[in-house]
Amino acid sequence: MTTDARTLVADARRVTVLTGAGISTASGIPDFRGPNGLWTANPGAARMFDIDAYLADRDLRVQAWRNRHEHPAWTAQPNAAHHAIADLERQGRLRGLITQNIDELHQAAGSGTHAPLMEVHGSIKRAMCLSCGRRVPMVDVLARVGAGEEDPRCEVCHGILKSDTISFGQALDRATLLAAAEAAAECEVFLAVGSSLRVNPVAGLVPLAHESGAAVVIVNAEPTPYDALAAAVLRDPIEAVLPTLVGSEG
Ligand code: NAD
């Protein structure tokens, strides 16, 4: 690791962290665009995350419910990087944690108690009716899938159900996005971890933080579109570098 990156983080009183799928690969949840990513191996799988295709295609929904039933998030445990970010929060230096992940591993590590945790893309642990907007625990719907319902419907209005996560074509929650933008604009260091930074509007938080005066530190194995504006870029495995970077070890 460059000393600069560690010094930048160590000297900062307000750090905002943005995480993506890469922080959870060491916990056994594949990312989308990394070398072993779901979409790298099977580009057609991206259609599963298109809201129009999901609404129109029953076969796709049946497959999506099978995937949710077998999703590694149900058994995954937080790794050293999730714990390091929770430690930064306990140190009182976390301005906010913005995650694109839907696996709730940050909560499992203890994040979100003393500083805001913004799940900008939702959570797989909730299901939502796309007609009436009712939200229910995902475990309840998966119990119905396990009992043989291939395409479970809303028990109130019979609408189509989906995980309460953002698919392509769906708008992000405005209040959550606004809170994320504030956290990006009000930090001394903006730490982007395990994201290809290709999906807007969340990727746009990186230049927002930079323009607001934050030093941007990127931890990602592969290049991102924002490496050039970063004060430091680290390519090391996230689970190895985060504990040292945020000072919870070493
Ligand atoms: P992405 O798949 O586009 O990019 C992940 C990046 O992390 C890649 O560039 C990869 O090289 C890097 N990476 C993976 N493992 C790493 C490691 N151990 N050390 C260093 N770098 C590593 O992910 P994204 O930018 O978050 O966008 C994908 C979208 O899909 C997100 O919006 C998210 O909601 C969703 N998603 C979530 C999960 C999850 O909740 N765990 C998993 C897959 C996808």
C-alpha cells in the first residue's frame, strides 16, 4: 500500500465510504463485472436485472426466484473489510457509508449504528410488490417459493413481486440518494471500495466528492473511470488492505 493512502485516511476526521460488490467477493458472493463476475461469465444474465424484461417475462421471474432462493447472501458472513469499516465507525470518523450492495453484510458487521448507512440499491432481504408497493420480508416469500410457488404474487393485490432492489429502469430512492450526495460532499476522504464505478447516479458521487474538496481513495482490483482524479489507487485484495488502511490493524 502507498503510505499516502494510509496517511490520508489516518489524518481524516470525516471519511465517507462507498462500497460495491467487490467488498463481498471474499465472503463468497460473486460480483457482476469482475474477472469471476456473474455477467463476465454470462452476459445474458444482465437481462434478469432489467425491470421491463422482469415484468414481461414469466420464465425470467421463475428463474429470478430460484436465484434468490439459492443466493449466497443467505449464508455469507462479513469479512475483514466489512469489519474494518465498522471499526472506522466506532472510531467516530465515519461520515457515512454508502453501499450499492444488497447483501446486508455491513449491518451484520455492525455498521449503521453511529453513522448513516445508505443502501442506495436496496436489499435482497425484503420483497416488494411492483403494483401496490407493499414490502414484506423476503424469507416469507422464499418460504412460498420453497413450497412450490414458482412466481409468487402479492397477497393483497396479486401484483408481481420482486426483491426490493434497484433493477435497470427503476429510479433510486430520492431521499437516500440525497443523503448519499450530502455524505459525499461533506467528507475529507472519500473511499471507494470494490466498485467498477460504471453505474450512475452512484458513480457520480466520486467526482462530486472530489469537486467538494475530498481526497478520493479508490480500492479496486481493476481500473475505474475515476482513477485519474483519485489521490491514491490501490489494486490489492480489499479484504487484505482495508484493515490496514482504516487503522483497525497494523
Ligand atoms: P461490479 O461487479 O461492477 O465491480 C466490482 C469490482 O470489484 C470489479 O472491478 C472487481 O475487479 C473488483 N473486485 C472484486 N473482488 C475484489 C477483491 N477481493 N479485491 C479487489 N477488487 C475486487 O460491482 P458494482 O460496481 O458494485 O456494481 C454492481 C451492482 O450489482 C451493484 O449496484 C450492486 O447492487 C449489485 N451487486 C451486489 C452484490 C452484493 O450485494 N454483494 C453482488 C453483485 C452485484
